[in-house]
Amino acid sequence: MGKIIAISNMKGGTGKTMTAASLGMGLAHLGKKILCIDSDPQGSLSISFGITNLESCTVTLPTVMTNIIHEAEFEATNGFFKHPEGVDLLPANSTLANIQIILSGLMGRETVLRQYIDKIESHYDYIIIDCAPSIDLLTINALTAADSVIIPVVPKYLDAKGLELLLKSISQIRRHLNPSLTIDGILLTMVNSRGNFTKKIIQLIESAYEENINIFKEHIPCSIRAAESAAQGISIFNYNSSGKVAKAYSSLALSILTNDLADNEEITYTAIMKGVLKVA
């Protein structure tokens, strides 16, 4: 069965979409079968995959959720967008906002996405969900369906303070909807490693959270190349493979894969590394 990872933060501009796309591509480069799901009505992840006309997509998150809501028969894995770098995408467009209105009146409204993922999970090693910058019904659906969540955070004072609200929401979802939900870690993004104030904020985040929450050692640096790659629908690995952002996301993907394999007691560390080296 695949692992479902939600990429979530209540604040916009934290690198959620870049992280969802780059983690997906990075895991694909390590030989894993990946599906990315765009759960934001703005369709940012879909645009970063190179889809220029979102409204022309015939199979989207809104269409499959509508099928689940109406209990319609459909081929759950048909019609995904196939990115040239080996990652499948279930895109989103503006009609996803209408789904949220429909969900508000449903019994079991928090589990619609989970019901869909149950149909496709066995086809993938990882399913990565890019959430909207809010805790709305769509994000609650994503966190209810997920096994774990990665929280991208820009090391700025207000972004650090906003973590508290997100963690409270995750705790409530764990208590009421998804008791198995875990936090893979806090991922520091858009990091200016030369800034003294940035270093102080990182220290603040570490002192406040690292005792209870993993803080990834991989810091994603500031880079105009990241924005350029997304605008062209190309992964950072193909756009600027030798750059710091590509190396950081490659290390993150390897870290996620290694940790997940290590959770299986039947796999030794040596076997993990042989497997990684074989597919890398």
C-alpha cells in the first residue's frame, strides 16, 4: 500500500507547491511510483506541471470527488496527467471551489477524498497532496486521508507564529478524524542562510518544536531558479540539476524514503542503502 503525504501550511507563500512537485519528482527519480494530487482551487501544482489550460482537463480532483459523492461507477485511475519525468498528476481547477460548497452539506464530508484514495492507493508508492493555504474542508479531507504531513515554513517571525494554529488543527484532526496521522516534519523553505535574523528565527523554531517534532536537516534555499522551473512546467532537477534547491530536494526525497523503509523492521540499513543506490 502506498503512503499518503499531505503538504500543508495555513499560510500562503511557504513553498508548499514547490515542495509537493519536487518531492514527487525526487521520489520518482529514486524509482518510486508517484501520484501528486492538486487540492487547491487555484491549481498551482497543476500549472507547475505544465498544464496551461486548467479548465480543459476532463479528469480532475473535482470530477473524481463528484463521482464519490454521487456513488457513481468510474475508472479511478484513468485520465491522469502524465508528466514527462514519470509522475502522475490529478489536477485541479476553479470548479474545486464548488466541491467545497457541496461538501458542507454532506454527512461524512471529511472522508470523501479518503474514499477516493482507497481506490487508487495500491497503484502507487507515494501519493502527495498539495493543500490550499487554509484549513478548509478540502484541506481537512486531505489531512483525513493522509498518513503523514510535511509542513513547509519560511523562517520569518509571523510564519513561525502561524505554526501554532496549524499544529492545533492537526491535533484536532488526529483526535476526531484520523488518529494515525503523523507529522513527518517541519521543512524550512526559502532560507537565506546568510541572514542573521533568519538564523535567529530558525533557532526559535528549533527551540520551540524540535523536542516533539522532526525538523528536517534539509533547508530549501532561496532561489529564482525554483520559480522559473515551475513557470516552465519542468522539475528543478531538470531545470537546474546542479543547483542548491535541486540538491536539497533530492536529499529530502532520499531522507523520506530511507526513513519509511527503516520503519519496516524486516529491512536492514544495508538493504536500504543498496536499494537506494540501485535506483538512484
